[in-house]
Amino acid sequence: MESSAQASTPHSSVAGSINGAGHVRTRPPRPCDACRRRKSRCELVEGEKECVLCKFHRQSCLFQEEPQPRKKRKTSNTGEDNDQNRQPPLPLEQDGPLEETEGRALIRQHQPIDDYANLKGPSLLKKTLGLQSHRHSRFVGSTSVFEQSLLARASFNEKDEIPLGPSVLRKVDERNSFVLLPDLGTQNRDEEIADLDAVETIVAPHGKALIHLYFRIVHPSFPILHKKVYLEKYKRTHREFSPPLLAAVYILALNWWSYSADLALLPKPDVVSLERLAAKTLSYVAVRPKLSHIQAGLLLLQRPEGDSWALTTKLVGLGQDLGLHLDCSRWRIPSWERGLRKRLAWALFMQDKWGSLVHGRPSHITPADWMVRPVTEHDFPERAADEDEEEGSAEVEKGRILFCEMIRLTEILTSILTEFYTLRAEDDFRQHAHEGGRWVLEKAKPIQIRLKDWFTQLPDCLKMENVKMRKLNSAGYLHLAYYAAEITLHRQILRSLAEETDGGLINICRSAAQTRLKTVTDFVRSLRPEHLQSFWYSASKYCFAVVGTFIGLLWITATTKEEAKGYKDKLEEYRWTLRLSSKSAEFLDRAISMLTTSTGLLVKAIPDNRPSGNGSITVSPMVEQFNGLKGFDGEDERVPEEEEWTASGGEVSLGASPTQFSEEALEMLWPDFSMDRQAYAMSEEIPVQQSGFSLQPFLGVDGDFDVPTAYQPHYGVSSTTHRNGS
């Protein structure tokens, strides 16, 4: 047995990896015993005593077994290879123990398909535009050297193509065309097979199990791949993928290694080597953009340590090369690719907007150059019937709705960033600083209503208490993102109070912010293991950390030492909560580090010269009209039982914030506001069915008045479907 040979012969303790170029020419006269059993090429670097694969697998490189007589390779007419010669493709649809695979590090040597159009039998890839194996596409823009008037009169063949030497011009509808360019000769193209083999060897023989893990846990909540296309390609060979995409799927799946009964007790593959290969190969993709490169980049950004504004910027540029910013609903491409393009486009949109928030950078995607239609139910190929019933899987239908709701929330975040955090917006705030908080509140009013509408009309399946037995639940990242959006809005409101002279208005705004803080900290404390161990969106680390930033803002703007001490204690309590939760979610360690660096150390470094007070926030009689407002010391102040936040039995009722405003408080916030519908002007049209309504600008619900809502789902039978709240 191989293990006994290892025990009797000392071996190197240094882990190696396959050379990325794969051009090692020096080799022993015959393969070592382990490579013969694996049926792999035995490669020995000059000056080394052990071959590359033996060094990589940390096993002895021995030449003790006698070589077997050569046999002529025979291939049956059915396409199945003789078991003595090579391993057949591994169909992912078949389940079985890993021991059925010959040789733990065996990888297939099948050559990839050169052109999917030549595939025999049915295939989803035959007419693809953005996932061709031998060439890549670039969108022909209206100012390119290809004149649109000439293209309109050109004669295209039955494939909607015009040959242009080695390239091809392909028309996808009456207005849009792409140039298809050969991959051959582009940077590092000849190294792709070696890179793919290196990736597959690192995880071998666990590639099949890791892909299964990925589609069980990550894909339902972040559906940027097409499952059937991916499995079809892997069934033939791993060499059909883009190297960074193959690596990215494995890297994310490794986070849930223990959730596989087949893998839990085995040593994990070297994720550092995978990440190194993914980064190296992703750097080449700009020269031959494909949808798989966008997928790879987005997945790598979801790693706990993977956030990168530079990579996000690069992906937006590649996406525009691929025409992801366009309306593809009538393009002459396969229907599955239209759906994939829309999902990828909105995933890229979200990455750009949340990345803009996280890094404080200008967004790269603008409304004037964004024509992508909302996703519909038909853009998601998987259904509930495709859901994996294995313990610890995610729910397909819930994941689809979650993805759509995250898009809607991101559109609201876009409005917040545009109205409050662009360079021009911040310059406007400086010019209106002498007006105090009223000017900012007026701008915040319509956005706050949109946030309220979004939250109160979330589908029941996305409520935090809706957790199925033995299922992971990613709804936590959606709710956390909502609280981060609210905090982003409140931060600008609190900043605007620096020159506000109206004490009552200051009390209202600070008390509303304090209530929001209590709501979000209660939410974080209520997270269950089913939430914490599921997939979390890339911005989640920031969203957890920005809660501490918000506490720091309340601390620095506190007027008395007692109030400031209360917020300082709150910051330590919140950090303790994160530390406890990090035992179930390692990515929270990074959120704690961000919080400590950005807020904790600064709070300690700033001397506190505030005067002493009575130890509580001064609350005006008007502010006492808030239903459900709790004092900073945690004492209830007339909280109606039906509006209380409860966290019993490990579950929390996630109703909207209990903060509500009476008509008198509204008049103070917005003196010119009228209860007459005709006098109310929004920046966006919102259909209204009731004649009278009031604004509850800090997300109050169930108050004296009903607020009309405009619900525009990102899913449904068609993109124009509207659902009215009841």
C-alpha cells in the first residue's frame, strides 16, 4: 500500500506545486511508483530528487515496483476508455464514495472542445456568444471604427456573422454587434491547460465533491453561474473552464468543507496555492474577455479577504466589453445566456455600488449608460425541484428572491450615494451647512420612504425567523445590508446637525438614530448559526463594522460625558457581540479588525472634554411621542406590547423600526409638508391609491396613517409586474 511505503521511507516536508507553465522537460528514465499508479506524467526538475507530484502530495518518490508491459490503448465505439489506460469523465449526476476513483490525485487528460458549434449531440453551448472556448467577444460601440450606418446595410450570413479575416462580426439584434476574436496568440493562452491541471491537481480527487458543495450552499444565494452549463463542461473535462473560475468555485466551496460527509474528516487542499493561481490567471483575462472571467472575479470578491476596489473596477470594464450594460432581452442568443447575462449584469451592478460604499469611491456605473432590464423569474433556471435535500444546503427559491431583493435594495443605496455622497452632493452640503438639518432632512425624506416600503414588504420567506430545519439561511446578509443603508443615510443627517440651533429637531434626529442603533444591535445579537454559517455577501464585513462607526459618530456628537460614556460602553458591548458570533463565522474576525482600527482606537485617542450632565439624552416633549422609544439605559418608555422587539428562544421578530412620528413631529421636521396628496412631490413617481397619508420618515409602521407603497419586484412573470402592498 502507498501509505506503508510512505511510512518506511522518509520524504520531504516541503510542499511543492505544479509549475504554472508546465514545461518541465527533465524526467527519470521511467515514472516513479506513485505516478504510475496515478497514470500521471512523472516530471523531475533538474537537481531535485523527488518528482513534482510527489513533492506536492508530500509522499516518497520511489522506484521500487517493476514497470508493467506496455499495452496498446483501445477505445471502444461507445467512447468509454479502457480502465487500464485512463479515467473516464466523472459525471456529477452520479453520487458515490470517493474511493471509487482510482488514485487519489488522478486528473483527467481529455483535450477540451475547440469549438462548441462542432459538438455532437445536444449541448447548451452550441450558439453561445460569451462563453465560446476558442474566441472572445467585444461589443461594438457607437463611436467605434465600425460605422453604425454601414453595419445596418451589411449582409450577414445565416449565423448573423460576417468574416473579417481571422475575426468575425456577429450581429445580435438590429442595433448591437460584437467582434469575435480568436484566443490563439493572446497573452498566456498556451498556458491555460497547464494552469487548469494545476488547479485540478491541488483539489484532486475532491473536485466533484467541492463543486457539489458550491451548488448546494453558495449558488442558491448568489446565482451568477448556470448550473447545467457548468456541470456539462465539468462532465467532459475540467480543461474547458477559465482557470480563475475553476479555482474560484473551489476556493469558495472550501469554506464549507465540513458540510460534506465525504470530505469532513479529510485534510483540506492548499487554499493558498489555489488563491495564488486564481490571482495569476485572472490578471490575464482582460485581453480576452468572457462571461466566465466576470463570474470568476465576482466569486473571488466574495472571499472574506477578497474585497478589492481595483478588481471591481476591472470587472466593470470587462463587463462593458461584453455588453453587460445593455438590454439583451431580444438578442439572438440562447435564452439561458440572456438570463445569465442579466443575472451577471445585476451582480456587477451590486458589486459596483456596494464597493463604492465600502471604499468611499465614485461608482463606475451611471444611470445614463445602464439599460439592463429587471430580472424576472424566467431568468433563473433552477427551481425548488432542483434543490438539494442534503443537510446544510441552501434553499433555491428563497435564494432567488433574496438575490432579487438585494438588487432592489442596491437601487435605493444608489440613490443615497448619489444624493448624499458624490463630490457635488457633499459640496452642496457644505454650502447649505448654515441651514442646519432641515435641508438634509428634506432630501432624505423620499429615500427614507423607499427604504420603509422595501423593508415592510419583504416576502415572508425572507423574514429572519423563517428558518427551515437543517437548512442554511442567507437572509442575514440582506437584512444587514438594509441596516447599513439606513445608517448611511442617518450618518449624513447627524453630521448636518453640527450647526443646527433647533434643540427639538436635534432631539428628534438623535433619538431616531439611537433607536435605529438599538434595532441593529439587537439584530446582530439575534443571529443564529443557520444565518452565520451561510453565504454572506462581500460587503457584509463592512456592514457589521459600520455599526461601530455609527456608534462612534453618536459618541463624538454627544453633549455630555454621561451620554458619551453610554455610547462608549455600547461600542464595547457591540464588539463583544461580534467576538462571540465570530466563533460561528470566521469572516467576522475581519469585521472586528475593521471596527477596532477605524473606530475603537480613534475613540480611545480623543480626549473627552464634555461637561457633565444628568446621564441621559435630553428628550423634548415632542420626541416622547415616539412609540416604542427606549431610553439609552435600556428602560422601556411606554412601549406598546405589540411593537416590542423580542428575542426569545433564539428567534427575533424583525418588524420595522418602532420609531414613529406624530403629525406634530412631522410638521417640525418638514414645516411645509401637507397632508394633501397634491402638495406632496416625490423625486420619483409612486402610484398612490389612498387620498391621504403621512410620512413616517424613520421607518415607523402601523402608525396613525398608512403610507402608500410602490413595489417593483425584480422577479415575476414580467419586468412590468407590480405588486401593491396591502
